[in-house]
Amino acid sequence: MDALFSLSTFISLVAPVFIFAICLYYLIRTSKTDALLLSVGSGIALVMMAFFSLMPYYMQSAALDSATVSLYYSIGGFINLIGNIVFIVGLFMLVNRMVAAHKPVL
């Protein structure tokens, strides 16, 4: 069961790593605000995904009580929310810029 859990943890981290890599590539190619927001937001999401994936191991090894675990998950959820909001703002800015650049003239 432990090997299956490790495999599922690895698979769940593939998409956030891929998204973070694409956002970093976009940031390197264009130093715009939307690229920075996308990179920061996806980086926070990647770190929090790793946190949520590794937290069960830490809970088991440190023998944490349920109140402490609940506090960690609440703080992690709030940080994840902030990262998602930053990513969404960057995505919205990117879409607005792309739509404005390709707006047909009537």
C-alpha cells in the first residue's frame, strides 16, 4: 500500500510541475506582470501540492494530534487559495492582453 501511495503522490505532482515549468518559460521569454503572477501563483500551488502530499508522512512520523493537523491543513489551504487567486489574476491579464491584441477591426 505504501508503494501505491508513493506512486499516486508522484503522479499528482506531475501536472503542477509541468504548469510551473511552462509559466517559468513564459516569464523568461517575456518579463511582463502577467508572467510574474502566473509563475508565482503556480509556484505556490506546486509547493502546497507537495505539502498536502507529504503531510500524511509527517503526521505519522511526528505523531501529531488532530488539532495540530487541522491547523496545518487550514493554513495550507489559505496559502493555496492565495496562490490560486494570484494565478487566476495573471491568467486573466494574459487573456485580456491576447484578446486586445487580436481584436478584429470593423
